Amino acid sequence: AKVILGRRQYGVLGPDLAWGTPDVLGLSNTWPQSACAVPPALGASGAEEFNWEGDVPLRLPMEQLVIYEMHVRGFTQHASSGVKAPGTYAGLAERLDYLVALGINAVELLPVQEFNELEYYAQIPGSDPPEFRFNFWGYSTVGFFAPMSRYSASLAAGGPPQSLADEFKALVKECHKRGIEVILDVVFNHTAEGNDKGLTLSFRGLDNRMYYMLAPGGEYYNYSGCG
């Protein structure tokens, strides 16, 4: 899937499913509202293909890279970033000139593949006013080819699915215009489905034996120690 669209607002539960609602569809408190549906194919309904304007990867020599590792949401989420769309791909694009001024010529983006930030959602014990846990880092992938939808300013504003992909592509293109390579942090050794007792979200339902290494009894081999 090129786009996986469920909730549009980061960290916001679905409508009429407030935190603490018991036994919603017999599943966890955050599952129905964080479930994802694949929208119509990109380019459908007359939508125009993204115009790359001839953009290609810069292919800068590895030994010349000055890499800034960053979290897309964390980089501009605070008000001090001064961007119009904090915590989003568009917000990051607003701050690219700052990176150029630092002498940066490559950004390594922590996971930007679709994941469920409500995976571990729970109130932090003793917090007053209440604060809640989120999967901030995103190392629990739902789809490796779909950008994280709740990092999109366009989707949050009610835009169509196509706008998510376009916003991410625009970020990459703007990076390249400034001589900045884009490197993606991708972790293939574990997913949002967890082990053999986890939820079936994507890969397990498509082909369990192809995506996961199975023991004779169906358990998942876990050589990495992290799921």
C-alpha cells in the first residue's frame, strides 16, 4: 500500500471512542480507532501524479556526508521551531534552510513508515494532570511503503489520501534542491504485529510464512531480541 489512512490527527482517539471505553468490538481500547483502511489507488479520481520536476537522488559520496538524524514530529513539534505546521513533513520542509546553515548535507529520518502511535497508549501512573504514553519512535511498522499518515499537515486538514504522498515527496524534493540527501531508518526485524500471539494487521494476513521466520510449532523465531 502506498497510503494507509485511518485516523488523521496524531495521538487523537477516534470519535465516540474515548479512552477507557470497555470492550470496544471485544478488542483493545485503541484498536478500532487506530485501524487502518487502504484508500483508493493514488492517481485515481482524476488526481494528478506528483511532479518531481526531474528530481533524482543526489548520490553524494558516503565519506562526504554530514548527517543529521531526526524525528519528523519531534524536530518541529515545539513552538520554538516557529513553523506553520509543527510535527509534520511540511513543518520539516520549513526548517531546511536552518539545516543548510549548519552545514548538513544529509538527513536520516527516524521511522516514517505507517505505524500506530497509540500502540502502548495508557495513562502514565501518578501523572496529574493526566499524561499518556505513546509509541513516539515508530519502530512497529504496519506498512513499509506507506508514509506515516499522522505526520501529514495536509491529511490533518482534511486533504485526500493523495496529499499525504505528495507532502512527503515535496519534502524529499525540497531537500534535494538544497543539496540534502534523504536517508530512511527502516527496521525489518520486527513489526506492529509483534510475535505469533500479536494482532493480525498486515503481513501476517498476507503471508505469515513469507514475512516471518516460523518455528515448527508456529512460534516466531526472534534472533534480534526485540520482537
